[in-house]
Amino acid sequence: HEKGSFTGAVAQKLGRFELAHNGTLFLDEIGEMPLELQPKLLRAIQDQEFERVGGTRTIRTNARLVAATNRDLKAMVDENKFRSDLYYRLHVFPLNVPPLRERREDISLLVRYFVQKHAQRMGRQIESIPSKALEALKRYDWPGNIRELQNVIERSVILTSGPELRVAMPEFDGDASAAGAHRQGSNISQTSDRTRILQALKEANGQVSGPNGAAAKLGLKRTTLQSRMRKYNIARQFQ
């Protein structure tokens, strides 16, 4: 936008297309873009030009565009939830990445990568991953795909104090296959659940809610954590 184009616009600000000129622009979650904004994106892609908000000068742009989504855009087009002209303009070289549940052979590699990444960032020395934990992770269906796996591993690294990774199993939503995996992996997660909660509360200085609270560290809702605290008779002063 241009300086003074709206309240609070105290300086000129370059947009993503302008910053990506002669480079690559990645548009994540393209399926979430509101219909009323899609014609503007289409014009920028099709005509390779745009105007800043509050400006009159047409700016040329030349950027390679990569868009990603976990939604079925063709179905959204059929339901009039996504513009067909934008869909076909984006659909130049489609790549379909199968969900994690369809490529379980990748889970071991991803787990080791995320363990190394987060352990290095947190200054932890983690040397091994229990084979039973790894098998339980492979059995889980991962509805949140790689992002969910990464969150679980990050949480596990936070809760690990020794050289062996202490896997904090993900929450299960009642799905039959997930429930089966949960039962098979329960010896990993449930037996140490109380200890994990106590450790997370200690790291959060007793705070349950908030971005730095124990619930966030464990990847749980506040109400879920409080329910478990009552179940395990954990001191009420934490609540």
C-alpha cells in the first residue's frame, strides 16, 4: 500500500508480489482464500501486474508461483466455492503429495529429522528413540499430517530429560483406527501421563493456560488438561 492510503498507513509497504519479483512466491492454503479476493489474485497472475492500495501506478511483476492446499479445489469449483478460472490458471503443473497415513515408511525418517532439529534448538542430547514408540507413531493415522507429527515430536523433546526420547503420543479423536493405535501404544503414553503433566506444569511455573502454559506445552486444551489433573489428583493450586 501507499503511504496515507488508509488510517495507520504511515509509510509505503511493498506487497508479496512486488517483493517476489524475479523470484518465487509461495501461497499456502490457497483453498482458504475468500471468493471476493480471488479475481485480484487471478489478474496478478494472468496479467502480471497490479496496483498498490491507494496508488494509481500499475506495477509489473514476474514471479514463479507455487500454491498449496490440503483441500480438493476441483470439488470446490463444482460447489462454486473456488473460481474455475483461477483454478485452471494455477493448475499448470500439479503435484499430489499423499497424506502421511499413506506413506508410513516415511515416518521414521521424519521423526529422526524432527528430533534432531528440535533437540539441537533446545540444547538437548537425545541419542535414541524407543522402538515401541516408533511403531506406535507409525500406526497412528495423522489427520494433521506432517505438521501434527512435528508438533508431537517437538512436545516430546520438551518433555525429554535424558538421552532417550520420551514420546508424548498425540490426542486421539475416537476414530476406530486411531483408537486401535492408541490402545496398542498405551504403555508408552498413559503410564507416564501423570509424570508428563507434572513436568509440563513445572516448566510452566504452575500455569495451566496461556501460550506458555502447561496445556500449550502438552498440546492439550485447557479443559482437557484440568480434567486429567483431577483424574490424577494433581494439586488444585495449579488450576
